[in-house]
Amino acid sequence: MSSPESAHRWIQLIEPACTSCMICARECPSWCITIDSHTEPVAGLPAGARDRTRNVLDRFAIDWSLCMYCGICVEECPYDALEWVGDLTPPGSRAGALVEEMVPPPS
Amino acid sequence: MISWAGEIVIKVLSENWLAAVEALQADGFHYFDWLGCVDEIGRSDHFRIVLVVRNIADGAEPEVLSCLLPRDDPKIDSVRGVFAGAAWHEREAAELFGVEFVGGERRRLLLNPEFEGTPLRKDEVLAARTGMNWPGAEEPEEMGDPGKTGASSSRRRMVPPGVPDPAVWGDRDASQAAADPADVAESAIGGRVRRRRT
């Protein structure tokens, strides 16, 4: 069942916008966001340029058993990579099943 | 007198508190608005009790009373004999800040009877969290490579709000005296902490 987009029911990651900056995980009062990332050298720099690295997101998970839907992560994200969605969060039969891997860890 | 939110604040000594509230009520301020408590840690070793009363009949500005109580023995007279509704506000301030309202209602309002602590004092530590892994502790550059000494390894370490620097609270030198409440409160703000060098 879906409802108007303004409904605050489910927080979703817009993966291409995420820079793994950790701000959402640090601002979350209930500690429900887990982020794993690594850095990679940026390829294709002009010759003589200083080496640069960028963050690559490896895992982004929200534990719906801890989340209290306060939306602080949505507000704080400087890259608008988190948004409210009107759908309900996926159900689970036990607490561990409520961890939603929005970007699953590499196997 | 100081100003708060555009209102004139009347500063009262704790021994004059009840008399001041009675005088305001006698002066036509029959409507009790609210009573609250503020932890003044970092500015002074006090709690501030604030009380707001209004005169509904003439619609004048509300009167704001403020009283500083020493942190080590916060005691003030209850005004529930003047405004019965103030008892609820006093119960809340009493359990959340550990302030004693002499002659007030002693039952708890919000917390479980077995709960120990004063949750709204700023030096109150979220003890259960000191033993948990905080998901925000890691820096992107260091993940999955503990031995790496990236740019961030020279940065200050991140700590979550409510969990103080271990050097101040918890994993500190037991032979030292307990940390000052203001230091505990300051170190539990969260963010990057200073590495203490001895």
C-alpha cells in the first residue's frame, strides 16, 4: 500500500548521491545507520597533479528495529542522499531481519 | 533584572521564592503558565528555576521569575500551595534534574520508580552506550585497513554525544579524583575530542 510522497514512513538511500561522509551515522540518535566504505585513487588526473582519493560506499544499512523515524539523517545529509518515502518499512519476523541492507556488503 | 525572550525576568533568591510567587498572585497574576529548570553547567555551578505567571484579566506581559540554586544542594520551596498545577512541573524538574522542592509532591511523574539518575543534567552520562560500538566512530579513509595511517589518523577522534571522553569518565586513572561535572558535560557533547597527553 502506498501513500502520498510526503508521508514519513520509510527512509531511503539515493546511492549515487552518497559520499560516505558519515554525517548521518554520527547524527543518528539511535545509532541505527551502519556505513562501510573505502577510498580509491581517482584515475585520469592530468600528469603532475597531486594524487587524490574518493570514498567508495561498500555498505549502507539501516536497522529498522532501532530507527525511531526522527528524520535527522534526512535533514542533516549535505548531499540530499536520504529521502522520505511513503511506503512502509519491510517487515521482519525477528529483530535481526529488520536490518535493511540498502547497499549490501560485498560478498 | 535580565531579559529573556523579550520579557523582563525578575531574579529571586531561593529563600524569597515562595514569597515572590505569592506576591505576584496577590498582584493579579492568577494564571500559572509554566515552571522549568535549566542546567547552567559551563556558565556557573547552578540550576536555574524559571517560573512564568500571567494576568489573564488585563492581558499584560507575563511575569518571569528566575532563581539560581547551587548545584551541590539544589533546594527550593514548592509553590504548589499557591498554584496547585505547579506541582506537575515541579515533579518533572525534581526527577529530571534532581532538584528538591521542599514541601512539594514527592511522587515521580515520568520515570520508573526504580530508575536512578537525573537524565536532563548535562553531566549525566549514557553509561550503557560507553560499551557499545558507535557506527560513526570510523573515518572513511581508515575502514577495513586498521594499520593505515591516512590523513585522518592525525585528526581528533570522533565520539558520540552523551558518551564522554574515556580519559574524563570511565577508563580514567583511578588514583585521580573524579572529574569535575563541567568537564564531564563538556566532553560528552560529542564531536572530535582532544587527545589528552600526560
